[in-house]
Amino acid sequence: MELDVLVWEIISRLPLKLAVQCKVLNKNIKGLISYPQFFQTWFQRQEHPSTELIYTVNAVRRTLHKITLHNPLPIAQIETPFSFDIEILASCNGLILFDFEQVTKYCVFNPLTGEHQLIPYPLPTTDKLHSMGFAVDYPNSDQYKLVTISELVENSNLFYNFHLLSSERPGLWREIQLRTDSFISFSSNPPVYWCGSLYWLRCDGSVVAFDTRREEAILINHPSFIDQYDLSYGNISTGQNIWLGRAQGVLTLVCIFRRFIVLATYDNARSSWTVTHTLDNFISHPDGFVTGFPVWIDSNQVSFLKDRPLTRYHDLYEYDIEINDYRQGAAWDTVDKPMYCFHPTLASVHQTPFDNVETDDLLYIAAKLNEIRGFIIEGIIIQEGSSSGEVSSSEEE
């Protein structure tokens, strides 16, 4: 018992990548490191745990980008070539959800451990699929769920149709419906996972919420403050002007009006929004066109990236608590949205047989995931045109 405590104390002070490598020492240590409490202890002992923002940029060639935020070190940005047939759908508690379109499979992947699980698409339906939500319960449990939302019309009745898949039963998609009076267009904002529920933002500010534990859906009404600000300060009619995300651990709504940026947080117990900040609008042109977008980093107040005219750069605006306002900071190169926040964790990925997948496809997926893992964890860039798997590292060891 004393030896286990000593091993725990030593390994929990190592960099997470080295701690994971200790799993190979013996079964007891592997079990110790796999225990969710280990990661909580490790995280508490890190002075400056890093955060990654990952996103893709589609141009003549497609690239995968990573921005490393690791105070007090400077921000680091790197990019690598990326396949057009792979889409990032979500990132949650150390797991990333990919869509391998060529193989018609979803893939849950932990870049730190290298574990992955392939999941079949839901059966084809006639309803209009909007997007995929991803809920990872780690470190509370090793369970995760995938949830799709679509629109369905039956006998003149309107429904939001959810398909739900749990990690412990990866071949079974279940169907759940929420009746609605009307379909309002969804924002391009990715769904947000917060407090056990997934949230889809609609363009009028209302939200469709799905409780992944109770497996129930509700509609959160359009916030009343939006109408008040519309009358007083004028709505923005061009560009995306409303976003939803997590900031400082709270579900946060960002609304852009002609004169102001308004931040509001959601009270789950009261099912209501509270305006927390009203700021001068610094991310729109005088003509009202929105030239920026929020950057969501779970533990921080929401930041903003504003386009720098006639360049490929964006200026980062971060909240300064001392002046209770936003201050212009570093310039970021070649950015796009959505950006997905990634923190390395030891979240487990369920292992299931790769049924109905050709051997060549399995090899293709394994090779691509190895490249992605090398890029996200090690900063290794794949050289274009290299058939021998040559790589180079852009980050110092």
C-alpha cells in the first residue's frame, strides 16, 4: 500500500505524456493511472497546464492548425497538411470526435493515449440532419455519448429528432423526439456540452437542450434582453451576430448589436439568462458588418479575434479584470472557425470489434490517427509529398 502511494506521488508530478508511458511498467501502475482521480490529482499539481485550440482551414490545400496556450510562455501556432475527407466534429474532455467520410464512420480518439473507437453512422433517414453533439462524462465516468439532431415532419407535426448512441453500446442508435411549434434556423455555432447537457443555438437566441443523462430534450426560450437591446441599439443584419459557448465554466451567450457586445450567462436552476457585461462594439465595421468571432477557452472569460483588414492576421482581444474591459493582445495568423478547445486527459476510449470495415480502411484510419496524434501531442508536421512517412518537429523537445 505504501509503495502504491509513493508511485502515485511520483507519477502524478510527471508531464502527462511521461505519466501515460508508465502504464507499461505493470498492471497495477496501469490501473492506478487509469483511475479518474489520478488525472484530477495530476491537474492540480500542474502550475501551468496547457490548452490547445485546433481547427482546419480549407483553401487550395487543406490544413490542420494548432494554437498552444501555455502561460507564461508565448502562444505557439503550427499547421500541417490535412485530408479533405476527415472532419473534426467535436472535442470534449480530452477526446476528439472525427468523421472519416471516406470510410463512412465516426471515430472517437484520445490523442494522448492513442486509443480510438469506430462508430457506424445512424441508419439513413428522410429527416434533415443538422449536426453532431459529443458528451464526455470524464472524469466522473468513462462513458461518452454521441447525439445527432435533425428536423422531422410527420402528419403536419414538427419534431426535433435526436439519435443517441452510448459508448458502451456502439452499434445501437436510439431515437428520441421533441415536438416544436416551428423550425427556426440553427446557428453555425457547434453544439456546447455543459452540466450534462448538449445545447444547440438557434438564430433567434433560443436553444435546444438535450440532457444526456436523463435522455430528455427541452426548448430554452429566446432571451428577453435581445428584444430590448434590438430596440435601443439596433441589430446587426450582416455576418453572424450570436454565439454560444463555455466561459469560466458557465454557459455563455454572446450577442453583437450595432453599438454594443452583450455577454449573458445561463442559470440552469432558474432557466433564465442574466446579462453580465455590456461592452462597446469593437469587432464590427462602421457599416455594421461583423469582422470577428469569439474564442472559447473553458476556464477563461470569452476572448475575441478581430480580422485585421487586408492581411491574413487577426488581433486577439482578451478580458482584463483590472479595467473590466477587453484589451488588444497578440496577433494570430491564419485562423478560422470553429475552433475546438482540447485539453489532454486520460479519458478512456471503449474498445469494440471493427465490424464491416475493410482491412485497407483500418490501415488508412490508423495511419491518419497516428499523424494527428503526432501533430497534436508532439508538434510533428507531416511533409507534403513524402511517401516514406518523413516528419519534422516544429516544437522544441
